[in-house]
Amino acid sequence: MALADLSDIIGKILVIYLWVNSDITIEEMARTISCLLNNIVLGLDGIVNKALKTCGPLIAPWLADVARACFAIGYYP
């Protein structure tokens, strides 16, 4: 990741609002995992979405905990 050079923006104030439900439940995380498209690989880890969906019931509680911790400290990956 790199910092963006915003020095050429004159007279504008950039404001980005992001609403995130920090009380994500295991069911919401499982539903999110189940909505992933099959045979797609996002990110550098190379994990195919189908593998994530197969392991979804097992990893959903852990991912929900990680998401809650990230939201609590203000880190939004």
C-alpha cells in the first residue's frame, strides 16, 4: 500500500464515511462466506473461494472474532 498524493486537489475536502457493524455474528460471517463466487481467487494467498466455502462452517467463528477485533481497533482491511 502507498500513500496517495492529494496535493493537487484544491478547494475540496475529501470525507469518506464508512459504516461497519462491529457486532458481526457468526451467522452473518457464514452467510458472507457462502455468497462468495466459486473458482475465484482474490488476494495474494491464492485460496480459491470454493475452499473457503467448504471450510466456512469451521472458520466462520474465527473470522467473526478477527473481524470484531479489527473493527474494535479501527483497522479495516
